[in-house]
Amino acid sequence: MAKVIITLGNDISTDDIYPGRFMATVLPTETPQFAFFDRTEFNAFLKARQFPAGSVIVGGENFGCGSSREQACSTLKGYDVTVVAKSIARIFLQNSINLGLTVVICPEIDAKEGDDLEITDDKVINRTSGKTYAQVQMPASRKGIMDAGGLIPYTRKLLKARA
């Protein structure tokens, strides 16, 4: 079971997730402090780590639109959250897969902050409301990379298996 820690609207940009003025900070160990920096209450909540690992950020349409900055994904991965959104911008989706940020595309998702979600291989169940929503299935190759923790861990895993 995963708790929804924030519900966001449509067109959440990479600049909202990781403001461009912090682009000089690129290390995945340092980027999390700037997650949603201009949403001061939520940024403070994240930095205080007042939530369990695997908690959920719910987004609307076009989550992660804007620039191609990888830091928008690494900053969220640093908090071990899952993004469930109605749709995810193409570049953000690919960066998420490459970095191992768990993302779920769920076009009909309806959830509020504090709701408990169960995420299975093919659906998202809002245990608070009792409603079930279908996921858009990710190709097995992309899911395998994401589940391995990103492209580098996935490649290491393949190389080890071949050795």
C-alpha cells in the first residue's frame, strides 16, 4: 500500500519539479533538496522525509513536460517516490526509465492527498475510495530497465548474467 503525498494538476513541468536555477547541481545525491523547490511547503515536507518510501505523487495530464533535464527524475528518485499520472511527457518518461524512477501511466486515476493506493502490474486500486483504474502497460523491455533501478543497473545485470 502506498500513500498519496500530493496531488498535482496538468502540465507539471520539469522546471516545477527541479527549477532550472539549480542546474549546476547535477549529482543525484544532491538534487533531491531542490525537488519542487518553489512549492515551499511540499519541498520542506520532502526534505524532512515525513513519508514512507514508495509514497505516491499523483499528476494529471502531461506530467514532466518542458525541458529534458534528467535532474527532474533524479530529484524524485532520491526520495524513493512513485509517480502515477494520467499521462507523462515523452522525454520525462524516458529519463524516468533510464534512471529507475517508478512511473505509472493511469489515464483515469482519481486520488487525493492521503489516499492509500495499491499498484499492481495492470491497475491502480484506490483503497480509500474503493475504485480501480487501468494502467497503460509499458513494454517489457522498458519495465525491466525501470525495475532494475535504471539503465546502468540493468546493463550490469545483463553483463553479469552473461559472464
